[in-house]
Amino acid sequence: MPTVLLLSADAELVARWEAAASGWQLAVQPQFDIAGTGQSVDVALIDGRSMPPSRPKAETSCWIGSGPAPEGFDCALPPAAGVDELTRTVRLLTSLAMLRRQLRHERRQAAQWLAAAQRDPLTGLAHRGTWNEQLPRCLCEHIGSGCCVALFDLDLFKQVNDSLGHPRGDTVLQAAAGALAQVRPNDLVARLGGDEFALAAPGVTQPQAGALVERLRKAIAQATSATLGRALTCSAGYVWLPPGEPAEPATAIERADRALRRAKQTGRDRTSAAEASEPPTGQ
């Protein structure tokens, strides 16, 4: 049953609304006490002759007074409106209230679907598609400051899946994602696939970039080892892009990947930085 709140101290007006209250629940307040209205109602009716033009906590609101409705109200009714007009107005406002609730529900649902579509279902991090879409934004933010692009890879992770099974391996990947997610809100972290993860951190100096990547690499190793019950190391490679240097996403990723391979080839369980003079492949 629709809930209707009437804010009026006019006994004649209240009596007319009470006569029209068929099929909906009417509550009357003689004073403008928004704090006492409790939960949101479907329709709020405000007698403007004795109350300020403020909108209470309601899905819809109607201003009772002469002239057009003030800003923030859905409609206006003259104080002398008859029972038929009152009933018709409440029915219309009730329908509007239902539509607004439905619209909010659909927007929340759409936002949830969009967020899910941008995330890796296993780890909750951004997936490769989101990484490819958002990395240019991170690189643009580094124009006035440095930016770090890093890749992380669990060492010998295939042995975990082969010996303990993929479900156990999935828990290890989730632990790695949880450790990597401990970054700033504007940093971008993603699972690119398998046991490879990525980070883009704009607004960092070169020393900060190296310290950040090493901290996260150690945190990943610690979290995955604790989950697995035995040591599991992690390797990382990164490139630091100085302020003002043009940065193509593909080039930045390629340089970070080359540094990661170097870390793997020189013993694993370490962080390797891209060499400043290292040109992209094909140049």
C-alpha cells in the first residue's frame, strides 16, 4: 500500500485529504519535522502556506499552494483541490515513485554487471581487456611525473598446478592478487592471464618505482608461500618512465616484459629494471 505523508496544520485541508485516502496509507504531521518522518515515504504533500518549500525524505513530493511548484517538487496543487483531483495526483505520484525505485535498482544492477565484466572472475583484479583499456590513462597521468609499469610472475607455478591440482593453484593466485591489490586508488593492477600480473603506478619517482615493485614482489611471495604451505617465489620486471617522455603502452609493456625475462634468467626471486638505453624490439 502506498505511503503518503501530509505536512499541514490546516484542519480543513487534512480532512479533505483523509476523505480522499482510499487505497493508500496517509500519515499527517502538523509541523514540519523531517527528522520525525522516519523512513522514506512514497509521496510527501507539503502545505506551503505554513511551511517552508523544503523537500522531505520521499520518492515524490507535491507542493500545496498557489502558483507553480518550487524547485525540487514534482507538482503543485491548489489548497482547494477536490477529492478526485487529490486521488488522481496521489496515484500518479505513486506510479512515479515506483518507476524511480525501479530505475535505481536497474542502475545498480547495470553497475554491478559492468564491474563484473571488467574483472577477472578468479582474483577480482582487472583482466587483460581492462588493463589494455586503462593503461593509456595511467601513462597520460605520468606526463608531469614519472610512471612505473611492472610485470610479476610466480616462479615455477606450473609445478603447483601439476602436483597439487588447479583448485589449489587457484587459491595461490588469489593470494597473489590480494597482495598485489595493496596499492593506491589510482594505481592499476591486473591479472593478465595464468600467473602473470601487472601494475601501472603513475606519479612515482625512479627510486619509488623500484621500492614499490620490490615491496609488492616480496608481499606476493610471502602471501603465496603462506597459502601453499611452502616457499614459492616471485619475479618482477619493471620500467620507469620519466616525466615528459612519450610512452606507448605496447613499448612500456615490452620493456617491462624484457626486464621480467631477465629476472627469470638470472635466478628468479628478484626484481629487474629495464635498462634506460634499451630500445624496443625492431629498433
